[in-house]
Amino acid sequence: MKIELENVKDINLSYVKDFFPEKYEKHKINEMNTGIENGEHYKLLSYLSDLFENETILDLGTRDGLSALVLSKNNKNKVITYDLLPKPEQMIPFENLIPNCEFKQMNVFDEDIEIIKSSKLIFLDLDPHDGIQEKKFSDLLESINYQGIVVCDDIEWFPKMNSWWNNLTQVKYNVTKFGHGSGTGIIDFSGSVDVLGL
Ligand SMILES: C[S@@+](CC[C@H](N)C(=O)[O-])C[C@H]1O[C@@H](n2cnc3c(N)ncnc32)[C@H](O)[C@@H]1O
């Protein structure tokens, strides 16, 4: 599979404005990250979801549902979004637009291992971003011989996240320039991804 990062800029997320007007403006959701604090990764997530068809994508950490919304844009895939907290109210206005998205209120570490293993794309964005859940999750993926790709948020700003990221032994790409100003990484557990345009 080829990830052509130059194509991320062509993703249109203007519809997000209807559901997250403040974030849309403040974080310039439909613009490219310029490496600054407000640069966001939602175009990248939407671009990546378009590379798959008839697959299950896992969104680890729902919060208000923004990452779930953009990952679900390609309705040929199913998205499962997880949070410890109840389903956010912000999802109610667009729930019916994304019937391919299922919210699960649960700890992601309690999920059926077969569901995790069968997902080709996972977005890992769990608070508090201290490297502990991230290490637990990457160890879990390694132990089950996971074969997909994992997009990781906040790999640069938080020292313990940075340390976890630097110590990963899998093939990995720092794609912050095309993602979130706080640091975005892609781990290729499949070993078969070409990342172009870095
Ligand atoms: C940074 S927010 C997610 C933001 C969201 N991905 C987005 O971009 O719109 C992180 C979320 O992870 C949730 N969380 C933390 N640990 C979790 C766990 N073990 N299982 C499920 N959710 C968890 C928190 O409750 C929080 O809402």
C-alpha cells in the first residue's frame, strides 16, 4: 500500500464546519498543518481511511467524536470509536450521517483481541499521553502479530510519548508535517507500506 502524503492536502473536510464550528475555525481543520500548535491531523486521517475498503478502522479515544467523524467519511469502511466516557453529545447531530460508525463506551484494552487484530488502520489517541497506555497497546499489537498500521497522536510534545515513540522497534514514520503540530507518527506493523513525500 502507498501512502502519498502530498495527496493529504486535497482532502476536503469543509463539512466538519457544520458540526464543530469553533474547532473548525480555531484549528483550521480544512487547511494543512504548518507545523504550528494549531495544525491538525484530521485531513491525514480522512486520507488514510480512503486507502481502505470494506475494512474496520478503530478510533481509540472518541472525546467529542471529531476523529470518528473524519475516519467515517469513507462509508465503505466500518469505524469503531471507543471511550471510557459516555457517548459525547456532539456526536448526536451527525450520528445518522455515519451509520458506518459504532461508538463503544469501554476500555480499549477490554476489546476482543480478534477485532483489534483484524483492523487494518488504528488511530491511537488516548489521554493522558504519558506513554504508558501507548506502550501497553504497541506491546499488545506486537504480541498478536498485528499486521496493520497505527497512527499515533502527540508523539513530539510530551516527553514520555516521545520516549515511547523513539524506542519503538517497528517501521515508523514521523509525519507531523502532514498531521498534528504536537507530533503525528505512523507505525507500519505490516511492513508493506510505502510512505511517499516525506
Ligand atoms: C485526546 S482524546 C481523543 C480525541 C479524538 N481522537 C479526536 O481527535 O477527536 C482522548 C480520549 O481517550 C479516552 N481514553 C483514555 N484512555 C482510554 C481507554 N483505555 N479506553 C478508552 N478510552 C480511553 C479519554 O476519555 C479521552 O476522551
